[in-house]
Amino acid sequence: MLLQQRLQKTIVLVTHDINEAIRLGDKIAIFQEGGLLAQFDTPDRILAHPASEFVRRFIARSPI
């Protein structure tokens, strides 16, 4: 993320790996099927307070 700091630009990273998103993201957007936004928040808030059962199941699938 040195590139982001140097350029001072927003970087959008698309991944299906929640661990990667948590490690690299300041904010994370989790989308459900059909493009419905399930949650947009910081990694800590998503882990501590999943907004829905979908988000809870999504983050539970990966060992964090």
C-alpha cells in the first residue's frame, strides 16, 4: 500500500478473499448476489458487528 500512500489516491481492490480485504482495506464493501450492498464499514466493525446473517456467514467461511 506504499503506492497508495505515495500517490494519495483511493485504490479499489476487488477480491473474494475476506482475509485479504481485512488485511489491506481501510473500508470494506460486501455485496450480495445481484449487487445488493450488504455492508460497508471498517474491517473491525464488520468483524464485530456483521450487518446481516449473510455477512456473518460470509466472514465465518474464512479463518481470520
